[in-house]
Amino acid sequence: MERFTKSHAFVILVYVLLGLLVLFMLLQIKPIISAVYTFLKEILTPFIIAMIISYVLNPVVTLLNSRKVPRTIAVLLIYAVFITSTTVILMNMIPMFMNQLQQLNASMPEMAMKAQSVVDSLDDFKFLPDSVREGINNSLAKLEDGISVMISEQIRGIGNTINALFIAFIVPFLAFYILKDFQLIEKTVLAIVPKQQRNHTTKLLVDIDTALGHYIRGQFLVCVIIGGLAYLGYWLIDMPYPLLLAFVVAVFNIIPYIGPFFGAAPALIMASTVSFKMVLLVAIVNLTCQVLEGNVISPQVVGRSLHIHPLAIIFALLVGGELAGIVGLILAVPLFAVVKVIAQHVFWYYVHRRPL
């Protein structure tokens, strides 16, 4: 009996049973956990966004600070450049966006008629069973009802819009103070850590920065480049609303693996209302952008990989999407990389009894 209790199989069994017990207890208090999570998400969201912005901009502030520019002045200079450049870009892009939105609104009835004609043409295909035609018509009816419900919910959700505007207003102030006192925050965090663990903690933070820094800053640049290439491609093939559709491609390109499919979907749907040839051209444009991104742009801009297996990335995306929607999909991979680095350090420390 004593030999069995000291075996690895028995230890593993105990840990599995303890894990299942903890999981069972968590399921029992799931409503409390959900309420706490919702509360913390509302409170911490602007701080998390501000921290991400600060992390991206801190190298520029540090560079200016190393050239005898005070950090406060450096942050204000970055804000001034950002506001000026954004104003110039928006002054040129907003009229284009508004023009394309007006064109889209004007062409919606025509697009709806084309879609209806496609549905009506299904009646000419006698080989289609009645159940299939009925299923297609019911699906379209549900889609129409779903769009109506979504619009109604957006109108009723004006409180969420106000909350989003408040977050957008407060984030720049939070980012300013984080950037201004970035080094002070680092020193404060290290001061909390016991002296014997400070070198280990510093190494951990350096490894996290190595894993994340190049990836996050590079991804922003990659998305801008891909958006520009998509706009150029859509413009060359005379695709309607190229700026709007290229913007969607750029935003969704942040999400690994599945992002390009989401980004290309609106353009493919729009192209299907023009012609089959346009669908092929849009598919070729997006495929070309992704081939260039995977083989040329990302290796040059992002550089080193996070060394995370694709299955682990997909798992992280599923968890992030379930917890926080689109924002969770965007943050899933970098957060998973942080957890991976921390787990590696913890495992190494407890196995070898010394820092990594």
C-alpha cells in the first residue's frame, strides 16, 4: 500500500481528482464569478487599453528621453504629432468614407433586388427539392429579422455607446500618465518584490518584453501595410467602396489565422452582387495580400516568432473570443505568450530550484 501511495500514478491521480474538485466548486459559484468578471471588465478595460498604447509608444518616449528630452515633453510631442497626423488623415479620409457610405446606402435597394432575383431564380431549378428552396427562403427571412433586431438593439444600446465614448475620452489621459511615469511604475513593481527574487523578476519581465515587444509593434505596422495593399488591389480591379473594405481587412488582420477570412468576407459578399468575375478578383487580391504577409511582410517586420504551436494559438483564440468577443480575439495571442513565458519560468524554478 505504501509503495502504491508513493508512485507517480497515485500522485497524478490525486492531482486530477483535486483539479476536478476545484472545477466542480468553480461551477457552483459560476454566477458570482460571472458578476465579478463583468464588473472588473468594465473597470479595467480603459486601463488595459491605456497600458497597451503605452507599451507600444514607450520605446519612442525612451528614445527621446535618452536625447535629453524630458519624458513629459516627449509624451506631449508624440501626442501632438499623433493628433496632427490623425487630423490631416481624417480630413482627407472622412469625405471619402462618407461618399462611399452614401453610395452604399443608395445602392442598397439595387443590391436587395439582385439578391431577391437570385432567390427567385432558384424556382427555375426544378432539380432542387421543395424542402431546400423552403429552407433557403426561411434562412433569408431569419437573416432579415436578425438584421432588424440588431439595428433595434443598437438603438436601444445608446448607454453602451456613451460608455464607449467615455472610455475613448479617458484612455489618452491614462496612457499619458502611464508613459510619463513608466520607469517609476517599473521601479515600484520591483520594489514590492523581495530582494532575493528581483533578479529573477527582472529576467522574467525582460523575457516577456522580448516575446511581446516585437510582435505587438510589428503587428500594427503589418496591418497598415496589408490594408494599403488591399486598398490598392481593390482600386485596381475597380471594386466598389475600396477604402471601407480595405479598412476591414486591415483591422481583422490583427487576428491570426482566422482574421484574414473575416476581413475578406465583406468584400466577397459585396463582389457577389457585382459579378462572379469580381468575386474571383477579390479572392485573388486577398490571397495575394496574405501570401505577401506570410512570406515577406511579417518575417521582415515582426521578425522572430512567438514559438507557439498553431493548435495552441487556435485554442487561445477560442477562449479569448468566448470571454471578450473581438477584443478577446485580438488580445488572445499576446496574453497567451505572456502566460507561456511565466509558466516556463515557474516550471524551471521549481524543477531546478534556480531562476531560468
